[in-house]
Amino acid sequence: MTRKLEKFVDQLPAINTIKPLEVKNKRAFYEIKMEEFTQKLHRDLEPTRLWGYNRQFPGPMFDVNKGEPIDVKWMNNLPGKHLLPLDESIIHHEPEVRTVTHLHGSETRSDSDGYPEAWFTKDFKQVGPFFKREIYHYPNRQRAATLWYHDHAMGITRLNVYAGLVGMYIIRDQEERRLKLPTGDYEIPLIIADRSFNEDGSLFYPSQPNNPSRNLPNPSIVPFFLGDTILVNGKVWPYMEVEPKKYRFRVLNASNTRGYQLYLDSGQSFYQIGTDGGLLPRTVKLDKLVMEPAERADLIIDFSKYEGKSIILKNDLGSNPDPNDETFDVMQFRVTKTLTKEDTSKIPKRLSTIPSLKTGMVAGYRNLKLIESNDPLGRPMPLLNNKKWEDPVTEKPRLGTTEIWSFINTMPFTHPIHIHLIQFQILDRRPFDLDFYNKTGQIRYTGPARPPEPNERGLKDTVAAPAGEVTRVIVRFGPYSGQYVWHCHILEHEDHDMMRPFIVRE
Ligand code: C2O
Ligand code: CU
Ligand code: CU
């Protein structure tokens, strides 16, 4: 789709930090406008029309301290017509340009969580049935973590996010500061997302059903979307000049569907110190990092032995990639800057203590099937427990109690499952016989349960649930009651009802 774009010709953009509009009684107040604008995404691409927070893609970064709550007024200043094609794949018919912002990974009251039906249009003229307030409140009581904010409007999240409505949100605390990790100019957010472009530089997103060229089952909802171009911080295949020292990278996979298997072509290992919900218990040395949509990884890369070299951050496409697929590259590091001062940062072995939820009482177990179903026209549609969005709420844990949720993936590919409000711990994954399941509807295990990967042994809000496996997580529901959602974070799935409400009961 996109004509061939040269790689590593644009510098990685720095992401600016947003400043509060005012600070009243120690409470910072921010305003963010969602607007349409154009931005140059590659040297040889015409400027691209986008939607962004404060006219930026990605949006400005929040950088806040634990214990310091903030208020944000999210304003919809978008034009009256959607940037991307709306078509019959929109199954929730509401105003075209509706938005609502969710702070992914945050412990937030439900009235500020960005519930999909809490959407609003320009100047709040029309609002969804769950709309509660114009100004969102973020308590920032949780530990230091790399969170992100993005659009979550009912039925069109995939289009709003694809148009550019994403940004990063960092919470810091004392525990993390004590570790002497690389900081300042040596702490860099990397927001990775794939896109495709039309000849004129505009975003390409498939419009169904009249796009047989994309090889989608036709007619069908857009079942997934893989862009042919990789962007980091809003530039196509950028490069970054670095000093020969350690850097901390806060990596976010903000893609609609695409998962990544990241590695460095220098063959060097790197170190993961944090995941979705903050620091890991101990540093994990990695050669390859798997990142499903919405997952975050806090990494340290040491460039000290690579002075003068170029290193490419690669994406492993597996053994038989399509020869036209260019997404095996992500970005390039050039170790060409001179060392300004001696590197005194550390890669500590031990990072944090995370009390295990396993030792406490478990109040409930839920078997949750990820299951292929059909929409009323007989088109395939992945659902959760065979339920649609409109079906009555079935998951109602009690506030303060702990439950084990088993995601039983009966489909042939991985789904990244995300739960709002909380950070969970992964218990294990266990393979079962998919063929047998498809014939009988019964689970027959084919092997023992595997513990989570070492880099998953922290707090997570999104978990990869692989095909033909039961993935179990343990969750303590709190600190707030109210109505939230859990869903697949492949945005094409989420929009087509692979999303369910849940209620934390008082
Ligand atoms: Cu990142 Cu419900 O979303
Ligand atoms: Cu979320
Ligand atoms: Cu999915």
C-alpha cells in the first residue's frame, strides 16, 4: 500500500511533557484538546492529516508523582466528520465523532475511567448514556509505572486511535528514584505503532466491504489490521543518536493489532526492569522481547561497547515472512554522540518487592472463553464467553476480594486481554487440545501449566492469552467499586464486541 519509504532518514522525535494550566490547592489542572491537524511522518511523505491530543501524535506526555492527584479536562474539538472511512463495520451507531479518553493501567474511579459509553461530541453537545463528568480526576495513588492514555469511544476506538489519539503517562515514586536508573536525557519513551499510507500521505485504513484488495473475508467486519510501516514517536522508521552509555527506554506497543518480537541486530542483550504496572521484582536479561498491543516494557540498553556503530531495533517476523513485508525493522540507534559525562547509572539486580496474591484467600473463579462466534449476518466475530456488549453484566466481583480469571482461548491466535482498574498477576498458562475442543466443546489438557515468563512476574494489566491455552490471572478488585470493562486489546476485536462490562460491587 505505502510506496517504499527509505528507512532511518528522520530523527526520533522527543516527546514533550505537558505542563498544567494551573495549580490550585496543590492540585494540578490540565486541559487537552483533541483536534485535527497535519504532521510530517517521514521525509518523503506529504504531511498526514491526523487526530491528536493538543495537535500532536503521539500526544504530550504526563509526568507525575505518586501521591499527587491531577485533574484533566479532555475536550473534543474534532471536525464533524470522521477522518477515516466509516462503513457497515460500525456496529454501534452513534454520532460519528465521539471520543472518550481512558488512562490505561490506572487505578481510577469509574466516572473518570473513560467508559466506552461515556463518550462525548464537540463541546459536550451530545454525550453517551454513561457520561458522568467533563473533568477527569486521576488519583495517582498507585506505584510508579508507565501508563498510557488513548481513545476508548464505543465501537470506533480502532479508528480514533489509528487517527492518532494516543499518549504516554508516567507515574514516578521514591522507590524507583532510589535505584539510580538512567534519567533525564537518557530516559526515552518509545511509542511503537504501525500505519499504512495512501499515495498522498493520508492514512490508509481498510474500508469494508468494498476493499477486496486487502484479502479480507468479504463481506466482513475488519477482523484485524496490520500496517505496512512502523512508526516510533510519530516518525516512520526513525533513527536516534545516542552516547556510548546506558539508556532507559519506556516502550509501548500502541498498535491496533500488531504484536512485536523485538531484538537488537548487534546481537547484544538488553535488560527489562519494568512492565505494565511498574518495576519487576528483579531485572531480566533478554535477547528478545515479545510485546502484544497495549503492553509496556521498561528497558535498559547499554551502548557503551558500541561506540561509532549503528544498531537496528528489529522485529522478528518468524521463519517464513512475506517477502514484501518491511516491518522487520523498527528503528535505528547510532552510537555517534560523544560521552558528555561518565555514566553513573545502575542496572540493579533487585528492583522491588511485589507481594504475591496467591497466598491470600480466593473468593471466586471464573472461566472466560475467548470464542469465535458469528454476527447476525453470519460473519465471524470473536467474542468473550459468547456474549455481546449489550448482554447483561456477568462479571461482578466484590470490592476488596481476590479472584482467579481463566482466559480459555479457543481461537487459533493470541489475544491480549486487558482488565481496567486493576493490575493483576499472571499465574500460569496451560495448553489444551484445540481440535478436540472444536469437536466436543471440552477442555483436554495436553501438557503441564507453565509459570509466567520472568519478565511477566510483575504487575500486569494486559496479558497475552495464546491460542489453545488457558491463561490464568489473579486479581484483587479495588480500590474502587463501579462499572468498568475488560476486553481484547486488538482494537478491531474490542470494537466488534470482544469487550464486556464488569461491576465491582460494594
Ligand atoms: Cu488500553 Cu480498555 O484499554
Ligand atoms: Cu485500560
Ligand atoms: Cu482479540
